[in-house]
Amino acid sequence: MVAKQAGVHPRSGFDSAYERAVGRALARHGIAGALARVRALSLDRALIAGSSPAASDQLAARAAVLTSRRFRTSLADGLERMLQAAAQEPGRLRLRPCRHVLVNASTLLGLAELLRSAAPLYASGVALVHRLLTDGTGPAYAGDGAELAHLLAEARAAMRAGEAIDIAAARRPGSSPPRAPQIGFDPVQEP
């Protein structure tokens, strides 16, 4: 009942206002899309902080890019490359992820699998994964294993909003967050 009042699509859990905003943004893709590309970092920060993509055409355009098949596949490839780089010897001219990335390998591979799946994902979680890969001062490059495990659990929970994940378990040193059960969404839209 609360989901209906909030405008959330009953089958998929996605906000119908978000879907309308994405449609408007794509219809005016020229201006909103260009501004979303220029302001990608600040829009990602807003999405991670909890802003609704329906709040503006730029947020909707950025969310559409983040959740596109192409972008999601690119992020999944990036997660796998990060694992490979963490296993290699450090080089003089490249930034290498910390070794604790390897402790979280199963979680990273699970996120890559989720990103490649056909399941609808929320833009806030995808933006978190994007920040993880691109922030050289973040937990993958300069943090510790527990901080990285917490961020990975948070990203998975944000991508699959409503899916129960034990984030407290991710904070325990030396433990990786438990894999959440796969919950399928019915992509059929109701009129």
C-alpha cells in the first residue's frame, strides 16, 4: 500500500515518476543529455546521496546513462580489471588497487554479474560502483578491506533497493558481505 502511495510500480519496485522523467529527458536528450555529461560527477553525487532521478531532467538523463546496458557492461568489465590489477605486481606508472581488493573478490565478481544481468538496477547503486572504480582516493585504492566490503554491500543494496543485505556483517574485519538472495523483477509494465 505504501508503495502505491509513493508512486512505486507494484511489480518492479521502480518509481513511475522516475520512468516519466527519463522519458522526458530522453525526448529532450540534446540539452539535458549534454548537461548531464558535463555535470556527471555532481549528478552522481546527488544520486548517491538519495536524490530522485525524477527531480530534474539532468538527473533523469544521467540515471538513464548509468543504467544503460552499455554503461553497466563497462562497469562490470572495470570490476574484473580491478581484480586483475590488484593481483599483479605494482608498476611505476600506474595506480594499482590495494591487495585487500582480492579479499573481496567474490563480492566484486557478484556485482559484475549483477551489472551484466537483465535485472533493472537503481542508478544510485550503479553510481556508487562507478565512483569505486574511478576514485583513486577511495577504499579500493587507499582504504582498508572492511571499508571496501561495506561500500560493496552498500552499492549492491542501492542497486537492488529493498533487497535485505546484512551491512553490519560487511563491517567485520576479515569478512566479506553475504550474498543476498537473487530476487527477480517482472519487467512487464502495467498500464
